[in-house]
Amino acid sequence: MESTSSSESKIATAKAVFSAAASVTATVMLARSMTQDLLPGELQYYLSSTVRGFVARFSSQLTLVIEEYDGLVSNQIYEAAQIYLSTKISPTTRRLRVAKPEGEDDLNVSMEPGEEVVDVFGGAKLRWVMASRRVETGLRGGPGRWRGMGPVATESKARYFELSFHKKHKDMVMSTYLTHVAEEAKWMRQDKKTLKLFSSSRENMHRCLSDVWTPVNLDHPATFETLAMEAATKEFIMEDLNRFVKRREYYRKVGKAWKRGYLLYGPPGTGKSSLIAAMANHLKFDIYDLELTELIRNSELRKLLLATANRSILVVEDIDCTIAFHDRMAEARAASSSYHGEPENQVTLSGFLNFIDGLWSSCGDERIIIFTTNHKEKLDPALLRPGRMDVHIHMSYYTPCGFRLLASNYLGIKDHTLFEEIEDLIRTAEVTPAEVAEQMMKSEKLEDALRDVIEFLKMKIKDKEELKAKEAEQELLKEREEKVEVLEVQNMNVKGGERADDDEN
């Protein structure tokens, strides 16, 4: 009997405990619901912060709040954390946000409010929580038939991260971990980046800085692996680019703007544009195509250059043709025409150089400037010196090494019995990669494609020999004409001397 009564007593006690717990839980839930429904978002945030602050006094944990916006400006630490944490999401995560921007191949995955991610860095356990709160954003007219009721408060959600860790790791987190998050996010953003090709026109010049360039996706497939160029030259360029992007502190230490200038020169069709695309794909840099003939004055050039983003490539193609940079008198003519009111091009060499290595060159970081030209000798020496054009790359005619790479790209072969004959012909013929690639594309049959290349090379060599013979003939004819002129002058001098002797007699 005693055991039975004891059991009934324990059951009654348990029921009382469960009933009390349920009552407390229901009360808490009701209070939470009423708080969310009746209290403004800002007051809710204040109360929750106060409670957390009270609890934190008795806790060894420290929590950093990282808001999405710092006033009206995006918080870079928040953006970096969003990218960084996308790779730290655990299998137990219940809700994710997934998006696919137009024109991009990869999905963007991010945390939903209320989700948690745990990271370990330097022996410290760091707990990230995505949260949000409702905030009033302003007033607007009432909807529909209730519009006459006057303005209605509008709300939006302010998102933020809470980063919690032991207080003893505060210095490490503030000085090292957040910097690590920012750097990792930077490279992750670059790896997933869809490259853009920006262009501008006269119609854009009246717009604000953010709209003067018009972007399109850059889908050029050129890479250093597929580029038909001497291996040593490619290796040099890649090493130079890799060294440049790692030397931010070095450029600051020596007091130079973090930029690098390249001049690509050589005959048309030697792959200058493909090299630029390969450089952009290698670095994940956007390209800004600057058309100088569209500009009227230096102020427009300044506006365009200020609107270019960091980690980008500025390209000025065929600079010897686009503007008279090879002629220092162009500035004098521009000044004179401006004085007389004529609408001449006023983008001057001195104005352009000021944007390359003057004070304006410091308005931006990690930028590459590339000039292309078919005639390097026409350019003003002031444009070519180091500090402006640091690296000069000669894009020469085709080489046997380049042919094998092109054959691998276009025909899918690395060797063939006809390769030796083709390589011998290439050493004599002056052809460009574009010309050889065009021959490879004429036939779908491998053997026919290589035969087409051979016939084309033989024809180029024949044309080259005929041209040399014609030039030699013209040179010989010119020498004969010069000799005839000399003889005629000598005869005239002799006859003149004879007449003078006759007159004296």
C-alpha cells in the first residue's frame, strides 16, 4: 500500500511540474506573441538587446553585431561574412537562401535569418547567427480605398549577423579573424565573378559617374593555356601579373599608385585582343574599352577614368590611330582651334599622361592599363617610358611552337606527319595566328585542314618572294634613275663650262 501511495504521489508531483512548465511556456509564448504584435520593431530590438546585455554580464561569451548597412552605406564586413559563410554551412542547416543572377553560371547560397554556423579559427570556436528585425522606413499614402486615411508607416527588415565567441579571443577576432574573413571573401568573389566588358559613348557623358560605362558580359574563351604564343613570353606575362596583384603594400611603401602599364605592339592579327582577354580571365578583372575618338575634352576623359572600378583593365586599342599622341604639336593645334572656336578634339597628350601617372592616377587601386598599336615607332617617347608603359610586349608573326598549340586547340591533335613540313614553312612565311586559324577552320577533315595550311603557307612565301623581287627591282630602277640624273647634271656642268670658255674667247 505504501509503495502504491508513493507511486501515486510521484505521479502527482510530475503532473504538477509538467503543468507548471506548460503554463510558464504558454505564458512566455503569449508574451512573445504580444510583444511582436504590439511593440514596434525598434523597441523589440532594444528590449532583446537589454536582456542579452544583462545575461552577458554573467557570461564568458562576447557577441559582435554586424549590421548589413552602416547608415546608408553597405557594410563590407557583412558582405564578406555572407560570402565566407556560404562555404561553412553545415549539413544540419535547415533553411538556405538560393539565387542565380542573370548571366552567371553558379548559384549564390546564403543563410536565412535564424540559422547558425559554427567556425573554428586559431583554436577558437566562433558562432555565427543570421538575424533580422523590422524597422520603419518611412511614410506613404494608405492603400486602395483607405488612402484617404492619411500616411501609413512602411516597414522593412534589417538583417545582421551576431558573431559570438569567448571573451579571451577578442583581440584575435578583431585583428586577425575578421581580416581573414574579408580576404577569403575577396578571392571567393573573384573566383565566382562574371567578367564584364564596359564601353562608353557620347550619349553617356551627361550621366552620373555610375552610369557613364555600359556593361555586357565578357564571354571571351581565351586563356593562357589556349593562347598561341611562345611559352617563355606567356610565362613572363603570367609571372608579372601574379607579382603585381600581390604587391599592394610594396607600392604603398615606395609611394607609387598600384597600377601597371602594358604596350602590345606588332602587325594586325597577331593576337593582341586575345592576349587581353586571357589576362582578364587569368586575373578575373573587368575590361574597360576606352574609345578616345568619342571624347572632346580632357574633363570627359577624367570622368570616364574616375568611373572605372578597382581590379580592372583599361584598354586603349590602336592608340597610334585613335588620337595624335605621337605628335606633340597636336596640343598646340588643339589650343589654337579652341581659341578660334572650332570643335577640334582637345584630348591632349599631357592631359592623358596626367591620368596615367599624375595625381589622378592615385584615384583607384590594382588597375592595369593596356595600349595596343601596329606601329610603335609612331608613338611619342613620353608615352613609352617606364611608369607609364612598364612592359612592352612584341606580338610577332607565327612560330612553330605557336602552331602546335593552335593545332591542339582547333584540330585536337598534338602531333602529325605533316607537322614538320608545316613548321619549316612557318619559319619562312610571315603569317599571323589569325590567318593560320582561318585555314584550319575551312575543312572538317583533319588531313584536308593541314593541307590547306600547307598550301596557304606556300602561297604566302611566294607572295613574299615576289614582293621582295619587286622591291629590289624598284630599288635598282631608282638607283639607275639617280645615276642618270647625276650624269645629266655633270653634262650640264661641262657644257656650261665650255660656253663660258667660248664667251671669254
